[in-house]
Amino acid sequence: MNILYLHGLLGSLNPEKRKVLEKYGTVYAPTIPYKSKSACIDWLYQTYKEKQIEVVIGSSMGGFTGYYLSRLLQTPALLFNPALAHRSVHQEIPSPLPTHQHPVYFTLGAQDEVVNPKETLGFIATHFPVTQNYQLHIQQDLAHRIPLPTFKSATTHFFASLFKAPSSPKKYLFLDDIRTVDMVYEPVFTEHFDVVRSYKKFVEYIKRNGLPDFISFDNDLGLDNNDSVAPDGYAAAKWLVYESGLDLKNLQFAVHSANPVAAEQIRGLLHNYIKFLKSKE
């Protein structure tokens, strides 16, 4: 999963919070020149629109930016004390903007003296259509700054909520020859996954159970019974695209391979194919 984090006016993503996010995927955390560039939203969109961003997270000024950028990128968003109603620095809002098709999660501090939570609630009531999927969490003891425990709790809830409730068989599939789910994802997700250890078991599982809602791919799947290199995660992705005959346009997936080249091969193949399918609708 590719995650875009947007810092506040004078902030940055500290190492502890980056480590929390890296449990879920690859983290992009650019330095944003809010004061010197008035078109930061468009600048970020042009920079990241081809990076296959799947989640946008922002705090304060980054929450404001993240709301509009997530509409442009059409991704879920997690916004901490977003400066939606008022800002101390002018930023241009692109127009026209598409309707948000993904959920937006808010964490607001009732004690925030920088971004008034009542004004944020007023903005949501005034500007959000009735069809917008959003969730509000107002923390009574929270001020403007987001301490690490609050950040971790909010992100855990956010990512868990992006996964639909499991059915039987489980709707999330983890392809890896060695690692367990909790070595890659937060323990809260472990119970939602079935695990397969080889290309052959991957194909058998999907033929038997159908397409999962979410697949997490490793690439290197070790050796086969003849001590030759086994078919890898890229081979599994190619089987899905070229041989399975399944409709993949709603497939959600992540790549947890430590090999960046192999990971990009899998992401590129699946993202491009899903994009092609959706263009035919």
C-alpha cells in the first residue's frame, strides 16, 4: 500500500510516527512549502498522481490539503485536526473537484485552540453532501498536537476500517513462503487473513474460493520440491490477469516484498490492468 502523509504548517513526520505507518505500506512524506507556494494541492497532485497512492493522511494544514488531494486522487483519507474552515496561509483550491467516492476519517481535539473543532464540524455540515461516507472521532482531552498514542490508535482504527468484515472463507489472502501476517501488518489484521505459501496453493485457493477482497503479495516464494526457484508473486499476479478469467476491477491489494524492483513489477501489472478494466466501464 502506498501512503501519502502531509505535515502541518511547520511540522514534519517524525520517525516514531513514520514507523507506525510503515507497518501498512510505503510512506511518502514530502516537505511542503505552504508559505512560499500557494498551489501546493495541485503541486502535490501533479507529483503523486502516477505514484499509485492508496491512502492520504494529513494533520492541521496537511489535513486541509489532504482532504482536497484525496478527492483529486480518489483515495480514503485520515485527517487530524484539519484546517478546513480557516487557515493562516493562503492556498488555492483546485476547481472543479470530483465528488469524493471514498471514506474520510476525522480525529478532532476538543481542546484544540489552533483549529477550532466547532468550525470544522460546521464546515462538514455545510460542505459535505449527504452521500459522503465519513467518520468523526472527537477526543475530549486532545489539543492541536497529536501525541504518538493517539496517532497510533487512530491509524489502527482507520486501516482496520478499510477492510470489510471477513466471511468464511476469509476474504483477505496473504501470499508468502515464510512470514506470518503479523510480521507485516498490525496484529489486529491477523485474524482476517488466510495464508498460502506457494504459487500452486495461491491458484488452488482462488479456484476454490473465488477472488478475495484483498491480497497481500510477497515476490520471492523460495524453492520448489526440486530445489529450483519456485514461481514467484509476480507469476501469481500474471495468473490473475491472464489466466484466471476473474473480474479484477474491484480488487484491493498490497505488495509486501522487500525487493523494490519485484514489488513495482507486481504493482504496475495489477494497477495498470485494473485501470484498463475501469476505463472500459
